Amino acid sequence: MGVSIKFRRGTATEHLTFTGSEGEITVLEADVADSPWRLKVHDGETNQYTVPTIDSTDSLTNKTLTNVVLDGTIKDTSGNLLGTVVGGRIVLGTDALTLDEPNIIDQGSTVDLEIMISRIARKTQMILGD
């Protein structure tokens, strides 16, 4: 059998007042709002960095993502559904979000977004009498 390693552990409250040694790893005990057993890495001062897990919800700040594959839904911070990524590629730019080959669900059917915009433009033109 291999060697067993045990790390110090504590609650979220205990971690708030704990300063670990530089490079020390501690275990954040399970919390109702968090995934079970999160790892914290300390810098020897007051900072500690939480290692993300597959079950955790974490924010990325100042990170560059390359070769990202997105699948699923896009929601705002309140949990409101903003869109669904299906088959299209999302390209992010400065202050812009461009969808390459996006689709939209129209009355249960998947329709190309450009076709849907053309339909809306024609209907608007007929209503306004242009």
C-alpha cells in the first residue's frame, strides 16, 4: 500500500483567520453552498487561492482561453437564460460577441438566425408600410 498524506483542514470561517505557510495546501471542509472538499494554496502572507473543482462555480478574471468548446446555455448573473449554444461557434472580440452560424428556436423548430432576422425585417417593413 502507498503512503498516506494528510493536509490540515478547516471550515470557511477558520480559513478566513488562518495564514498558511508559503506553498502550503489546506483543505476547506464541505459547505452547503460549495462543493465538498476544496483545496486552498497559501502564499505565506494573508492570501489563499482556492483550486477550482469540476463541481464548483468559479469566476475567471484576467485569463486567456484558447481552443474553448462551449456547449449548453448562457445565463446572466441572476440565472436568466440568455441563449443556448448549439452547433455554432462563439467568437469573442472587444466589446462584442459574434456568433458564427448561429441558430434560433422558432416555435420548436431550429432556424438559421439570418433567416429569422430576414423574416422579422420583412414583417416590420410590411407593418410600417415602407
